[in-house]
Amino acid sequence: MKQTVETVKKINQLEDHYCHRCLIKKTLRSESKTKAHAYCISKCSIGLQIKQWGNNLQ
């Protein structure tokens, strides 16, 4: 359980620090939420880290 909490904290820290101010995400999101999501989970280095941490939760 402790590891799960730490993982969620790391994901939140990455998202707060990088994703909320990301101009690429903001631009793509104005076109389509799906495009922004696809970019984040397949091409963005931070998004890939978040995805990896998320996979550890499963």
C-alpha cells in the first residue's frame, strides 16, 4: 500500500510540474482531446514516465 501511495505522489508531481504548463498539450487539446492524449502517452518523455509509473500500479 505504501508503494502505491508513493507511486501516485510521483505521478502527481510529474504532472503538476510539467503537464499543466505544457504548450504542446494545450495546443493539441484545443484541436482534440484524443490527439493530446495520444501525444502524451506515446511521444512525450514525461508522459511516457507517467505511463510507466501507472503501469506499476496494476
